[in-house]
Amino acid sequence: MDNLSDTLKKLKITAVDKTEDSLEGCLDCLLQALAQNKFMRIPCVDAGLISPLVQLLNSKDQEVLLQTGRALGNICYDSHSLQAQLINMGVIPTLVKLLGIHCQNAALTEMCLVAFGNLAEL
């Protein structure tokens, strides 16, 4: 859990500073932690990571976009309140834009389509 706490702090700082080199490593660690256990989502939400992650969907780095989308999907999986929060934050138009810009990137296209499916569960 200490590793997750450290990563969450580092990710929040990195997201604000826009240093994309270390951002990918933080996102990878976050994804691994989220994949391990659904109870790992709560520290992410409590740390206020939803908003910085949504902002990262404006990155030009395709790997950052992919990892960010996956992290948001894992955090909000099976949570209607968090899905509604993402919708209210304007994630759907952002995903539509990403789908248009990166339609040649199969992984990003798949991530966007999975995100639409998860958000449609509302």
C-alpha cells in the first residue's frame, strides 16, 4: 500500500508539472495496483486523481493517452457515481476527439470503445 501511496503522490505532482517522461512509469504502476484489487480504487479517488487523469486525456503522447484511459477505466469500473462524474467532466467529447485523431492506433481506438461501453452502463 505504501508503494501505491507514493505512486499516487508522484502521479498527482507529475500530472500538474506535465513531465511526461516519469508520467508513463507512474501510470504503469497505478494500473498494476488497480488491476490487483478493486479496493485499490478508493485511495485513487481519495487522492483526487480523477481530475488530473481526465486532464491527461489532452496529452499528445499516445502511450500516456492509452495508460490514462486504462487507469480511468479501472478506477471507475462498476461505479455508477464515478462514471457519472466522468461524464459530467466532459470525458465523452474528449474520447470522441481522441477516436477521430488517433483512429489509426488500434490500441487507442479499442480503449476509447471500451470506455464508451463502460460509460453506457449508466
